[in-house]
Amino acid sequence: FIIIFAAVNAEKVRVNFIFMHVEMPLVLVILFSTLIGALIMFGFSYFRKKS
């Protein structure tokens, strides 16, 4: 499944940040965004349980 997903989303896209831009494969943008979202959710869950 991951190989098919990567093959379908292999085209490069331009990602604009505040002061720069970068071109990278769409699959990396999707995976990186998912990872950042998971880390944020984990952080909220951790601090909620801690307090």
C-alpha cells in the first residue's frame, strides 16, 4: 500500500514558507504533515494527562 501511495504521489510540489520555498515530492509533504500532526496530538495528550 505504501509503495502504491508513494508512486501515485511522486510528483514534485512547491511548498512556500514565510521566507523561503522548497520543492519536494508530494508524498514527503503528506508524510511530514502527518508526523507533525501526530506529534502535536501526542503533546496535547501528554500535557492533559500530566495536569
